[in-house]
Amino acid sequence: MTNPIDLRSDTVTRPSPAMRQAIMEAVVGDDAIDVDPTVEQLEQLAAELLGKEKAIFMPSGTMTNQVALRLHCGPGDEFLCEAECHILNYEQGAYAQLSGLVPRPVPGDNGVIELEQLHGMVRPDNENFPRTRLVCLENTHNRGGGRVQPFDKLVDICSWAHDHGLQTHLDGARLFNAVAATGIQAEEWSQHFDTISICFSKGLGAPVGSALVGSEELIREARRHRKLFGGGMRQAGVIAAGALYALQNNRQRMSDDHQHAQLIADAVRQVEGLRLVADEAETNMVIFEVSAQLATAVEFVGALAQNGVQMLATGPDRVRAVTHLDVATEHVEQAAKVIAETAQNLADGSQLPTKNGVQY
Ligand SMILES: Cc1ncc(COP(=O)(O)O)c(C=O)c1O
């Protein structure tokens, strides 16, 4: 049987031979004692691309986000965020478990909130209230179907936050997708935030790693929190080399992934019983609803998998497909065909709905 076409996430990519070569040749030190040269090179490039003083390498986007929250807030402090963001939905409530923080979510439109929704959200200085400290945004937005934050809205929200004495953090796990989609450079997005988290293991295609980027002072403090969370690493150059290779070589090609997502979105548009959640696939994700008459999302995903295409159910009736550097145009065209055939099979009863154990 041929390999399934894996559209579950952009995290599933395997290192290319050239990336493996870079990993093999990595010069390493001990990053927890003082310096690992490859980690240092990666951190310098990340800081440079985002126009900030410093960056710090960590194993995951969850850790960079959680270290950022802890940097900006103390126990009992509150942060404002959009209700579907990763920090709130997919990090096990780590802000509460690890740092004693309180989130104040604001409902968005596929991940995008309006400045007016934040008006009045900064609590007065009063011993009854938590202290409002931080605004977090996510770009591109995962549960928003890869939506790019409208630049002007983002600028307005960040400048409002700073005017109200709040800090700003960007979960930029897919910031370079936003760059590829808009032509707005990483440092233009980044200048509005005190800290930015970027991931190397998503659209950039590295096996492991994220960086938190910000001022020298903040990143010095972040190093303490990274240690506390168990993220101090030794010969980390071995993994940083893959991330460095990805950052140097894989940014330019991300628009291919975006074109591929358009092909999937077009296929979904044409199928009765499927509906795109966001009208356009702006970057590398497509989220669609499956009508109850056809199947549940888990059943639809199970049927797709039987036909050689993997996606994820991200809600009772929602399915997500993500394009990435391990799927070529021919795979995407095949996936588009399989979407239509699977829906047809389920509608005419020639394929019975099955669950393949995938849950959201
Ligand atoms: C928007 C966003 N932020 C953060 C993360 C967390 O990254 P990690 O899986 O490396 O912890 C993810 C992971 O999918 C994500 O999509």
C-alpha cells in the first residue's frame, strides 16, 4: 500500500537529506553551561529576522508561550486573549498550572478580535480584582483556519495595550506563513510585540524547536524560566541545526503550501455536505464542516483515512487539513479527489462511516 497523504498537521514533516546533513555536521557545545555555537547562531538569526535584541531556543512552542506568559505576569495576574487561541485551548491550562495566571478570553471571528471588544477590559487597581497585564494574539491563527491577523487591527490592538500599560505577546508559531501570505516582513509584525514565539517545527519543517524573541532584558529573564520549566538543553546544536537549516532555506517556499491549501479549499467548495468555515484559505490550513446527514467529523476523517488521506477532526463537525513541505502538488490533487469520492461514498452508502480513533 502506498503511504497515506498526511494532512493532519504541518508538524508531521520529516527532515530532508540536506537538513539531516546539517544536523550531522552541527558544531555543539553545552548550552546550559554557557554556549552551544549552533544554538547561538540560530538565536542570532531569529532575533535579526524579527528585529529584536535577543532570542532564546526552546524545545516547543508551548514552552516559549508559557515562558512568555510567566515573564509578563505574576501569580493572580490576568491576560487578555482570543477565545480559540492555542494558549487557552491546547496547552493544558499551563498558565494556571505553572504560573497561577487567569485568562480573560474574548470571542473572535476565526481568531480575529476587534479593538472595541477590549475597551473596558483593563481592570481598575483594586484589591478585589486580578491585575490585567498582557494581551496575547496568535498569527496565523490555528483554530481560525490559518487566518492572518489583519495588520492594521493588530497594530491598533498592540498600541492600545501599550497605552494602557499592558505588555503584548505574539504566538507566532506560524508567523512566517503570515509573512509569505502578505509580504509584510517578520520584523514589521514583530515590532508591535514585547515578545514573539516562533516555531521551527511547523511550516518551516524542522523536527524540533521554537524560539522566544524580545529585548535583551526579557530574554535574560526568560532563560531563568526556561530552566525552571526543564527546557535547559546541553548539546542542543544537534536539534538547533535542523531549525537553522529550516529558517535559512524553507521560508521562501511557504507560498507553495498556501497554493496547495487553495486546491483543497476548492475541492471542499464543490462537495455537497461540506462547508468551508472561513471562506478563503489564506495560508496553509483548511477547516471545513461536515453536515450531520453525511457523517460526524470523526467518521468523515475515518473514511478519508481508509481512502489514503489523513486529516484531523477538530470538533464534532469540523475537519482540518494542513499543507506542508512533504506534500507535493500531485498529493494535494489526489487528496482533493479523495475528498469528493469519500463524500460521495458516504452519501450513497457505498462506504460505511467508521471511527479511526482520531479525536479532537
Ligand atoms: C498556534 C500554535 N501555537 C503554539 C503551538 C505549540 O507548539 P508545540 O507543539 O511545539 O508545543 C502550536 C502547535 O500546534 C500552535 O499551533
